[in-house]
Amino acid sequence: MMQLSEKLETKFAELLRRYPRKRSALIPMLLFAQDETGQISDELIAEIAKRLDLRELEVAETLSYYSMLRRKPCGKYHFQVCTNISCMLRGGNEIFERAKKRLGIGHRQTTADGLFSLEEVECIGACSGAPAMQVNYDYYENLSTTRVEEILDKLRAGKDPKPTKITSGTLRPQRHPSEVPVISRRFGLPNSASIDTYLQNDGYKGLEKALKQMTPEQVIEEVKRSALRGRGGAGFSAGMKWSFVPKDTKKPKYVIANADESEPGTCKDRPLMEMDPHQLIEGIVIAGVAVGAHQGYIYIRGEYRYVMNILDRAVEEAYDHGYLGKNLMGTGFDFDLWTHTGAGAYECGEESALMESLEGKRGYPRIRPPFPAVVGLYGCPTVINNVETLSSVPAIIRQGGEWYASLGTPKNGGTRMFVLSGHVNKPGVYELPMGFPLRRLIEEVGGGCWKGRKVKAVIPGGSSTPVLTASQLDTPLDFDSVAKAGSMLGSGAVVVMDEETCMVEVARRIMQFYAHESCGWCIPCREGTAWLKKMLDRFHGGLGRREDIPLIGELSRNMLGRTFCPFGDAAAMPTISIVEKFRGEFEAHLNGRCPFVARELAAANR
Amino acid sequence: MADQVTVTIDEQKVSVGAGSLVIEAAKALGISIPSFCYYPGLSLQGACRMCLVEVEKVPKLQTACTLVAQEGMVVRTQTRQVVEARKSMVEFLLTNHPLDCPVCDKGGECELQDMTVRYGLASSRFVEEKIHIPEQKFSPLVYFDAPRCILCFRCVRVCDEAMDVKALGVGERGAYSVILPNQGERLDCEECGMCIDICPVGALTSGTYRYKTRPWELRYVGTICTHCGDGCKTTLGVRADSIVRANNRDRSGVNGEFLCAKGRFGFDFTESKARLRQPLIRRDGRLQPASWEEAFEWVAARLKGIRKEYGREAIGVAGSSRNTNEECYLLQRYARQVLGTPHIDHVRSADYGGLVAGVSQSAGASFARCADFAEARTLLLIGNDPTQQHPLLAYNLRQAVRRMGARLFILGFQEIKLKRQARQMVVIPEGEMDQAIGHLLRGKSSLPRDVATQLDDLKTQLAAAPEMAVAFGSEVTGESIYDLVAFATAGGRMAKIAALGDYVNSRGASDMGALPEFLPGYVRTNEPGMTLREMFRSRGKIRALHVVGSDPAKELRLPAGWRNAFELVVVQDLFLTATAQDADAVFPAASLYEKDGTVTNTYGEVQPVRRAIHHASVRTDFDIIRILAQLMGGELKLRSPESAWEEIRVTVPGYGVSTEGVLVGQACKTTPKISDSGRRIAANGVFSANDTLFTSGTLGEYCEIIQSLPEAQVSK
């Protein structure tokens, strides 16, 4: 029996109470233990295996899937520098290079004194504050190389480097006039996360109405009427998804909030949770009322630890005030809610892989059909929606679906949070009506392309979406219009690239992300992303061949539509769009040099 | 929902059971849809994407291995889209897969090679660096070449789902995913080798076969594994008269592709340096080599002398559980007709006589076939630890529970691994199995109350089952078998019953009358002879002992000096066993892999054995007995196993099965009967050697491959 600290023992005991199946506690247990011990030792694996009635092999194979879990110790201060697209566009690579130089170590290495370690990471959800990094769980946004040095010095001296406390670009002295604050309306209020503020601002009124004045069917109808479509990326009608849950079943039902926000360019769930956690909680419980579920989980990505702490406090407040637990508002309806931490895996944002992860396993997606609404968590009917989707529900119930729908465009109801990042003057998170024109978002809300430059390309909805060119800026930003333009609204992450951006580097960096995150389950994605990443590395490194250019498109098309889950499409589509729309830039690299010398990529150290 | 659905595949209609997968429907039409990860009997994955097909009205290609056939579905497997998709999958797979064919053991029987030839591109467009991981030795028997792995996860699933050992897992993510063994870098498992044979490529290979040969250089001989009583068919791969490997990839026989460590790796005893290679005669107090002629004449002379001096009944014969039916049959004819003695027995590990009597006298009971334990919905296991002693039975029981939803109930003296599959296991106090069975039948016994309550509970759970398959070990003998049959068939229930004997022909030895109280086919003798134990306690009545293929000195734990009770001890065996060491004459015998004939598994199914290799220095027991019979003045007129088989088929009750059936390797069910009741065998005449996965009586001691396994060291 391995000796663990009292704090950890308490945490473990508490974790085990959250789940009907022990194994679900595995990944949280591993992460919390690692926070304390620094790494996951063989002894710890044996201990946790024993406690969860698992074989050691099961613990080892599960933990090795997740990027945040490590078998070797790292430094006291673990620097995780993001170089994914939004950060790369604003100097993320230079930040990483400076950190390397100052620390004298490389990727996944630790200084000899054990004080610092360094890792180049994928998108950490700070895109509106790019370039950004984490030191352990603290965020540092809007970095410069000078600031990085300052942070290093402060840490070495034992002083507080003053991490970024909230998502950059979400609070402004004044909202932009085009913004329509529905779900972001409480941002900026004093103690906006507290239940008192929430209750003073229409808090839990939607839940009350749903419980006391509506039938479950009516709740679903209202959400259908609102034309609320999934805000995580797929854009599926939320009301329709809820209606798929079977009415008569002896199995328990679940609601899951997908807070795994990892789509590069996206950091809109993070501010929603940190500044208005009760809105999310209310939305989850209303979903429970609608489908007859009495248990919910918020699956939140491991890197968002401070946000999870905020959520945990809010959940506690809700229990204390009777908005969670037994007999809510005297109606006899029970609902329990817990947070659940991930540990670094983009694929766990895919709904079925998320459920596998929640069950304590490797994040592989499941065979569909059956879909989660019928066979979900623990094989039971499950509603799983994005944080923003669920956060939109209270307002819909309070003010009516018709009202919500009217804010947007036909079949694309309401408003949504847009994350504007990259080469704009005012990167940030903005709530705008669905259908808001892309051009206006960039030029009016975002203050236009930075440094007086022109826009070359725009990613409209996160790195999984095909790029739009400068000639396509008049696209309205709703699901159907962006689809018509040949891309997707996705997660609402709008990444702007100026005329000095090397599109080959963009394609390379995006493929690096997919190769890193591919779960490995199916051949085309696993081998295809790995191949394309190596090819693009070589290409941007100066050794590209003419035949590589059509090959990039062909390999991507060989993945498209043939993979086990949409991840393959997410890797293929943007690559195809870049190589088709910017073929000239690829050809320009054939002479072994990148025309955008100022952005020369160090292709080594991958 | 309709029972059948009709689908159209490549313009051909086929009707299949509702719930069938499209890949299976296509197979019914003879259309082969390629797949790596899909494997009948294992959980579905849809991961490799090789089986993508076009389905009318569906925009994306669908995996045929996860798509359930629906009425009216129209599927196409040869369109340009599908052909392109397959080509691209093979191309993707070959990017990290190393070009190891020249040195890879799987070459020539590799599914990736086959797929590439059939569906792939003629050249590679990959010019990047491949991921390379050095080879790993998971165990002496299982080597892992990670770069070759295509991550189909068949190995993980077969070890987990089919074998319930769960020693393999998957680590890391993406293209760096890798198969992990369960003990750091090693495997601690049952070393069955299922993972090796199920691997479509050369990622998991056999450590004993590594780099030895090419599959097309082997001569393949289908025969029956020489070890336990399950009677698995095994295909021996022979090169230059040496067995190089064994597997059952053609899935014939009662075992499909299942084989345990002994079936797969327990063949090297045939080439052990300890094999007897010439006859031995004791001269000047020592066993010394002699020629065959010398040895035969010497033995015949001595036997005749003893017969003359003390009478025919002064000779005892001990038969083998590992010889063929023909040899057992010949041996009892030799004993009874040539020597004229009624004293013939063998080391018995199951009360087959009791089983036959019990089944004969009950209308609802019949003999269970091996396959019945994979198909029945209600299963009862009494005694035995099949995981160790009858691995095929354990495999079948697991599949029945996992795939058929069967309910398994177990009674035993201690908990066994199969408990994990059992609905209920009742632990019976040591030695009280007859009480337990009596309790099931009569509702009362002298058992402690908590055990009695559990038995009552078990009985209740079994009450509604309309039929049941029952297997019992050496713990159940004599009267207890009658009780068991009565319980199993109570209330009109149909019960299929099997007794579990240790070795490959334990059943055949009994069926062929190597027993003092039965002639072949369980015909009662007029004057039963002595049992084996009685022969060793005969106080001078038995003067000569002729031992064939067994080691009573060890198995009966005879005291040192046992030999002095006899004037003559003759032994036929492969090795110098404890019995042979004290013998006067020893004949070097052939193993089961060196002879033709038939054997009957513990379930009563007759199967053919075929000679795979030939050692000039040994003779089959059949030949040795035949020659001795001739020299003893009794011409048996059976020159070959074939002629012996024909006589058996015609004269032995219950063995009237089709020769053609046996010749093509069908497991032909025998139907022996005993219609009278008579003297019951003493219960202590039956005991099991309690072998494990890594032991197998005398043979097992000389299976060096298996003895070298770390798991074998631990279990000693």
C-alpha cells in the first residue's frame, strides 16, 4: 500500500463518489496524484490500479494516451508554450525560441537544477491573448520575449510573475456596438461568477420556468424553436438532439457539458465558464429536465484547471442554494452535477471519445450508430452539448425560442461567441448575432488587419475548417452561409492571416497539430496525418519536390470521408483548401527557401 | 422484426439472418471484402477501413464490418470509389510498415502482402522517415516487431475477450501507438500463442520459429495434439523430418484456431536428447543396449518362461493414455488372447465406465460433444480446472458465456479462473464432491450449512433450464455419476454429459478395453482382472509386468523397491521413466506425432492422427506389440493401424462410425453403451495428474521450450 498525502486521499475518496463506475475516476486520480508527486511512478500505477480494481496494464495504457500525464518528472515550473496557429501568427515560435535560449534546454527537457522544464504545446485556449503559454496551470497571455524573460526571472527569484487571471480580450471598457450580449451579458459584473450576482441577474429563472410551468416536451420544443445549433463545431440542432433521447427506458440518463475546448483558435467556453459558471449549470439542469436526466458531468480539459476550480465553487454554491441536489425548488426533481477533468487530448472533444475518456479509458471514438442520445455514457441515454450551447439555454427558456431565433438568421438562431485572433488590431471574444458578416467582424469589431496590412486568408471556424480568401470576406457568419462558401462555421474561431503570412507554414503547423492529436484508431487518419506532417515539414524546410504539391491534396482526399470519425476530415479539409487556394506559395518554396523570410520556421525540433 | 433480410451485393441478392453484418452477407455470396481489424468472434472495431463499401443512397463509404444488413440494402464492393479507397488504405499502411519481407517470418502467409498484391499500389510514394522501434522479446515465445504492427488490435482482443488473460494493451497515441505487454517489457500470461497466429502481419511472431524457415518450405501434417484430453487438432509444420512449428490456422477440428501453449509449442520432446534410441536389456545389473532382435527374443523367452512356471494369470499389462485406439485395442487383444491374462489396466484419470453406464441408463442424458460447451446456454462444471487441464474446454465455456450469454455454474474444491465467467461458483470442502452432488439431487447432505445454502441456490437457478451441458473431472466417480445424471436430467431436462480425462487418448484407452472389467466397448468381462494398483499389491500373484507408454512407478507413487515384487518388468516408452529405470527390458517407442491411427478425445470423438516425422531408431507401440504377440505364439492378423481400425469399427460397440469421416478429419461421435449394472469400480482407481498449462506428464518434462518459460518456472 503506497502512502499518499491526506489531501490526496480525501480527493480520491471524493472522486470515487462522483461516478457509478470506479474506472471513471482513473484520469482525474492520475492527474491529481501527478500534481502532487510530479510524475506517475510505477508504484503509483500499482496503487491506483489496486484501488480501482484495474490491471496495471490498463492504467499504463490509459495514461499514456493523454499528453498531460507523464512518467518522468518535469521542472518545478513547467513552461508550456503554445505554437499553434493563433499563437504562431503572433510570435509564438519566437517565444518558444527565447525560452529555449534562456533556459538552455529544448522541448520536453528540464534544467539541471530541476527548476524549469519546457514543452511546446498545442492550443491552450488563450487565442485572443496570443502569444500565450502556461506555467504549470497558470496562464500568461499577450507575451513578448521580454515578458517571458521577466516571468523567468521572477520565478527564479521566488516572486509573483502575475499570471493572466481571465481570458484576454473578453472584458473591455465598452462592448462593441454590434455585440448583442445574451450569454456574455454578465461578463464584467463584480463577482460575476458568484451565485449572488447570478440571482440578481435573472439567475435560475429559466430553470424555475422549465420545472414549474413547462412539460419536458415543451422545453424541447422551445429549444427547437430557437434554432439553436451546436456551438462546439458540428452545428447540429440542439433541440433535435434532445428529442432523440428515448422517453421510456429503465436506464439512468445523463447530461454532459463538453468543456474540452481544444479547437485551435477557440477560447470562448473558457470565459463563459470562468465568468458565468451558473449560466452553464442552469443550462445543464434544464437539459436534464427536458430529457429526464438526473445526473450531469462537465468534462473540462485538463489545462483549464483554474476554470474547473471556479466551476466547482459554483456547483457548491448551487447545491447550497438548492439549485442542484434533491427536490429542486420543491418540484421533486433531483439533479446532481460534477466536474470531470481531462488530461490533454483534443480527440476527447469528440462526443463519443469524450464518453470513453469519462469512463476512464483511452479516448477512442465509438462506432455510430448507436448515437449518444440512445447509447451514451455507461451505455445509457446521454445528452452531450458544448458549453456555449448549454449556456444559451436559460435565456431561450426565459425569453422564448422565437425571440432567440429572431436574433440570428433563418435556421441559424441566436447569437454566438466569436473568437477573433491572428493579425487583427483587436483580438478578442465577441458575442454577435448569427449571420454577422465576416468583413465587419474583422474590420469594424476587430479594428481591421494589423500593422496596416491586408488580409490574405481567414480561418472562419477553427483550424478544422477550410480557409477563406480575401475575396470571400463578405460571407455571413452562420452555419449555412459559411457552408455555402465552402467552409464551416465550426467553433466560431476566426483566425486572420495577413499578406506576409506563409500559407505553407500555416498548413504545416495545422497538420502538426492533427498528427499530434490523432488518436491512432484508424489507418487513414493515423498514417495520413503522420505522413502529411512529415511531408510538410520537409517541404517548408526547403526540400520540397514538385510532385509533393498534388500529393498533399491527394493524400488529404484519401483521408476525407474515409476515417472513423470527423477528425480525419478536420485534418484534410483545411489542408486541401490551403494547397488549392495558395498553390503559388507552395511552388515558390520549391527553390528551397521560404519567400516570407521574416517568418522562417525552425523545422527542426519537431 | 423479420428473421431474414434480403440485400443486394454487387448485383447479387442474398438472404441472411436479421442482424447480420454486410461483410458476412457478402461472404455468403462468396464475395470477399478485405479486412484486418474485423475478426469473427472478436468485438467490432471498424478501425482499419479496408472494408469500406458503397451503399446506395448513403453519401459516405461505409465499413461492411460494422454495417448491419437491412432489407433492400444495395451494396457495391467493386466500384472505382471503393477500389481507390482500398488502394489508399494499403498505401497509408505501408508508409510506416518496414520493408522487412526478406527477413520477416510472416512472408508467404502475410495478410498485408496479400492485400498489397490484391488491392494496393505497385510502388510507394512515401519518401519520409519511417518510425522505427527496435524488436522486443515479450517472452521466449512471443517476439514483437513494433514497426510491422498495423494496429489492428486483434492480439489485444483475442487475449482479452477470447482468452480472458488480458496481457496485451495499447500505449501512446496516433502513429506512435504501440502494443504493450502487461509486465513492463515482458508478458506474464498463459503463453498460448493465440496472439502470434492471429496477427495478420509479422509483428507478433513465434520465438521458437524465428528465422528458421519459410512457410512454403514446410510439409504440413494435420494430426491431434498429444497432450490433454481435449483432442485439439494441430497442424505440424515439418522441415527435414523435424517439427518446426504447430498451429491450427486452417481452423479444422474441434478447436477452430484455438491451441494452448502445449498444443502450439509442446512438440520439441520428439527431438529430446533423452529419447530412447535403442532397446535396452538388463545385464549384470545394468540396462545395456541391445538390438531389436535380441530384445524381442529375450523378452518373449522370459515371458513364456513365466507363463509356463506360474500360469497365464501371472502377467499384468499396463496400457497408455497416449497411444492410439489401434494400439490400445491391440494391447488388450495381446493381453487377453495371446498372453491369456485378464489383468490389463491403465492409469485412469476419469471414470468413463461410470459415464457410459450413467448415460446409457438415462433417457434424457447423452454424451456431450466438445462443441456443446461452446453452444449450450446452461453449463455445469464439476471439479477440474479446465484453464489448466483442458484449455479448449475453458475456451469454449468462455465463448459460450461471452457470445451466447450462457450461464455457467461451477462446483470445485477451490476457486478457479473460470469463476470469472461463472454465474455462481460453490466451493465444496475437500473430498466431499459426492456429498455435493447428492445434495443437488436429494436436497440434503452432511455439508456445512453455508455450502448447502449455496447449493440450494444453484439448484434453483438451474431449475428452469430445459437443457444443460455438464462436464465433470476425476472428483466424480462411481455412484456419484448416477446421482449427477439423475440431477442433470431431473424434470425432463435434456443433459449432455462429459467426463474429463487427462490425456489425448484416456478415453480411447477405456473405450478400447484396456480395463480389467471391460472388453472393448464396455462389454463386461466374465472374470474381471486386477486393477493397476492391485497388480502392484498382488503379493506374488503377478510375476511379470508389461508396461506400455505409462509410468506407474511415478504416477501411483510406488515405494522404492516396488520392482522386487516382479521377476520381469518390460517397458515400452519414449524416455527412461522411473518405471523404465527399474525394468528388465526397455523398447524405444514412437510418439503420437510419429504414428498413424486414431484417438478419441475425452468427449468421445474419434479423430485421426497422422505421422509427421519418422525416427528410424524407434518403433510404434503397435509394431512392438504385434511382433511380441507373434513371438508369443499368437498371430493377431492385424498388420497395420488401418486394419486394426476396420476391426474396431466393426466389432467395438459404439465405434461404428464412418471411416471416410475419420479420414477427412471429422470428429466422429462414438456411442458406447452399458445396458446392465454390475460391479462398480473403486473410486480411488481414478485420479488426475492435475497437469497445468506447462506440464504434461512425462512428455511435458521433455518439452524444453515450455519448461524454459518464466511462467512454467513459477508454477513449479
